Amino acid sequence: MAAITVTFNNYGTEAVVVMQSGEVIGTLPPVVPITYTSTALVIDPGKEVHIQQQVQGGLTAAVCAVPANQLKNGDVVDDNLAWGEGVACNITPPTR
């Protein structure tokens, strides 16, 4: 499957990492002092994407996830929801 570019937004006061296939593919800093932080990443849409909170000791805690085959080129993924295991990230299609 061809790679696509997706924008990830972090609305939390903690740094988060974007992971795919168990590998960190991007990092977003906490929001202080702005409303949210954002980065565009190239992903494989055929694989699940996880946003994880960075915690002490290099471990991560679940924020939200996007199942495989749900993202399209230009989509925006937000973590502006209650974080936790099994939570689906918010997805906004690009404005055309």
C-alpha cells in the first residue's frame, strides 16, 4: 500500500509519540503555552496507528488509536478526547 501524509495534533499537556508497527514515527511536544502542537507524518495506511503518552522510564501509555485502512491522504488525527486504552482518535478529512 502506498504511503500517505497525515497530520497529527496533540492537545494534551504531556508529550506524545505516534507509533506504527511498534516503532516511534513521530513525537509531539505538550501544548504549553499554545492550543495544540502539530506535525505531518508519512504513514502506511494499511497498518494501525497508535498515539502514546511518554512516561518516565521510556515507557508509554495509551492515548488513542486508528485502525488500519481508516486514514486517507491529508486526514488530520486529533487526541482531543479522554485518553485511554481502546479509545479511537478523532479523524478529520482534509478541507478541499
